Amino acid sequence: MEKSFPKNFLWGGATAANQFEGGWNSGGKGPSIIDVLTEGTKSTSRKVIRNIEDSYYYPNHRASDFYHKYEEDISLMKEMGFKLYRMSIAWTRIFPTGVETEPNEEGLLFYDRIFDLLKKNGIEPMVTLSHYESPFYLTEKYNGWENRDLIDYFVKYASVVINRYKGKVKYWLTFNEINAAVYPFGAYFALGMLDKKVVNLSDQKKYDSPQKRYQALHHQLVANAKVVQLAHEVDSENKVGCMVAITANYPYTPNPEDILECQKSWEDCNYYCGDVQVRGAYPSFAKRIWKEKNIKLAILEEDEDILKKGTVDFFSFSYYMSNCISTDPTLDAASGNLVGGAKNPYLKANDWGWQIDPAGLRYVLKELYGRYQIPLIIVENGLGAIDQLNPDLSIHDDYRIDYLKDHIISMYEAIQDGVDLMGYTPWGCIDLVSASTGEMRKRYGFIYVDVDDNGKGTFNRYKKDSFYWYKEVIGSNGSSVLK
Ligand code: BG6
């Protein structure tokens, strides 16, 4: 019998408003934390320009211009056969500063149009409520999630959109890569925290405060649980997932010290948040983390009950790479947005140093399912690469096809291993601005967007070879790559 994926498998693609939508100050939208960032590169940090001075370039302001091109984009998704489109709502389109009492109707109408069009095209939306794009005002006024008031602001925003789109959206994700908060890099992106002295984003490490970060993360975990409960109350059809950045960590050697260090990295990085969101309480190893980092969390009495009652329905995650964990500090390091680790001699990496490891995906799927026993979905995966637009407007991205194909085969094997996998939405299905570097040249899409790192270009859309390939994958429910 021909091999294929389970019936109803949710094939699709993923984007986030801040990296894709543009229209940063249109329709009453306020500035988000990403709107004050300049472009950067692999080796040059993005800068924070608090007053958004004209002399700098801000790649996310127009991004890929989905704000004006959504009709064309959704019809391209339909042509590929998408069943699911993971996207985010820009919080600042609904509450420009986060503290207004009434939502911005124009912003709400924009997403009404998107959801209606998706429905017309038979595509189910999966909506992230907060994807690295909280209102910049909340950063300036409260230092973001460090302040407990953010819980109420976020719940108010979530309540407005979950009620408004009842019947139109049933899959919700609360915080994108919530565990980014355990790394200094996540202080700004995930938590909206910014020390007044930070100019280059890379400076964050210098002013990092684990105490503040973990406290802010606690506030998000409480907000997450409240929103899960709220979504279930608004509509019993709603399904809410957590979203965690997962890296396959391997011990570099069989040295027991490396094994223990690796296990610790799984706990600290991969499991700390998911354990709370799925199981409803901090894991037993959390106390050790707090002690080691000299953290004293302010946890209110009511929080325990909130966390217990607001557990998620499914587990979503991003997966891009694996890393080796070693106790030897002299080894060569690999790269990644959140994590580093030792280079794995068996793996190749992309141009940004992210190690490519399809087998690692099968490994993490089995680990996660074994631990949580709830449906899983991969909502980000893909190859950031430099593509060449040819004079005949073709783009030959066989390297991307190879990457995705190998990951899909791994997913299939994991399903044979017993994993309940709901779907797959590769990242940046239509090219968008890179989160870490602000570059456009780091492309993930099946569709090329004609704009460069300086914002020059027509913004026209062109189908890459991977577009036709993915269309066949979806059309055959995976059979075309499983032959
Ligand atoms: C994830 C984020 O960390 O990785 C996305 O959720 C991001 O927002 C993606 O774009 C890829 O990272 P980058 O830096 O290549 O854009």
C-alpha cells in the first residue's frame, strides 16, 4: 500500500504579522517592539531606535506587504493546497499602545477580512496571539512583562479577539516560542523588556537580569493559563496550544558529565515552560534552576490554581536544528537564534550556522509525545537560504526541497513510532523578514518576494521550484516524498 500521512493531516505554512504584514502605522496601528528595530546581518546587530528616526531603515515597517497583498497571498496558499495557515494578530493593530480601553475597530476589520477569505478558500487559520510583537509603549512604560499588569492588558486583548472571531478561528496559540524567555536574547523579543542602556540588541546580554526575566516569564505563564480558560469558556470548540522553541540537544560525548549536562539543557530550555503549560505546575527541577540563578519568584497564591486550570489542548513547537552539549568549553560553537552548542561533526549547517538535522525532528517528536501525550504540531521548520531570482523569474531552490523532504520523512517515521502529529506549517511560507537579523535575504518561502535588504524591489511574488513540489506533497498527502 502507498505510504501517506493520516487523513486530515494539517498541511500548511506559517508567518507572523510583524515579519510579514507591514502597514506598521496604517489603519490606526501602533508601534510594536519590532517596529523600532533597524536591519542587521549575521555579524551586525539590529539597533533599537526608540524614536523611530527617519535616517534609519526599518525592514518590518513594510515587511512583505501582506497588508496590501493578502488577496494574492491567500490565493497562492490555496493553489498550494494549504489546509492550515498559521499567522499572528498584531496586538498593536487592536490595541495600539496596549492600554486603551476600547479596541481599534479598523484593526479588527482587517482580520475579519483575512479570516473570511481564508474560510472561502477552505483554509483553517491558526492564530498566535503574541509573536514577538508586543506594543512598544508597554516596553517604555512598564519594561514589558516584568510588570504584572501586563497579564491584564494581554488578557483584555485576547478576550477581544477570541470573542470577535468566535466561529472563524478555532486554533489559538498564546505566546510564540515562550521559552525564548529563558535566554537573554528573549528578554526583548519574547518579554518586551529593554534596559535603557541597550542600543544594539546584542548588548542585551550585558544588562541581562535572570531574576527579571524569569519573573516576567512567570507572568506570561499565568496569562497563558488565563487565556486558555477564557478561550474554552468563549467556545468549547476552541483549541489552544502552547508554542515552544525546541532544539534537539545531544551529548557531545559519552562522558557521563556531558550526558548530565545535556539532560539539564532539555529541562532548562525545552521543558521548563511546556511542563507548566501542559501539566499545570512548575516541574520539580524548576527549584534548582531558580536556586542556581539566584532567582526569587513572586508567585501569588492564586497563580497555582490558575496554572492548574489553564492547561493547553495541544503542543506546538518550532524545530530548526540540533546542537551538541558538552562540558568542554574549548569546542567550536554552532549558531542559532536562542541556543548555541558545540558543532556536530556529522551535520552540515546553513549559511547562518544553523545545523541541519532531520533525524533530530523524529527524536524530538518522540521525546515530546512520550512526555506529554497530547497532540503535537510543528508550526515552524525550514531552511533560511539565499535564493537567486533568475531573469526568467524562476527560482531553483532544490536545497530547500531537500531540507523539507528529509524533515517530512522524519515526521512520517515518528508517526509510525506512535506520535500523534496533527500537522506541519513550515516557516515563512512566503518570504518574510528574518527575526534575528532583519534581513530579507534569509529566505524560507515557497514564494519569493521581490524586495532586498534595503527595502528596494517590486514586492511582486514569484513561485519557487519548492512551490510546485510542496503542492504535490500536499496533493498526495505526503505520498510523493515517501515513495
Ligand atoms: C523563530 C521565530 O525563532 O525562528 C520566527 O518564531 C523566526 O519569528 C524564525 O523568524 C526563524 O528565525 P530567523 O532569525 O531566521 O528569522
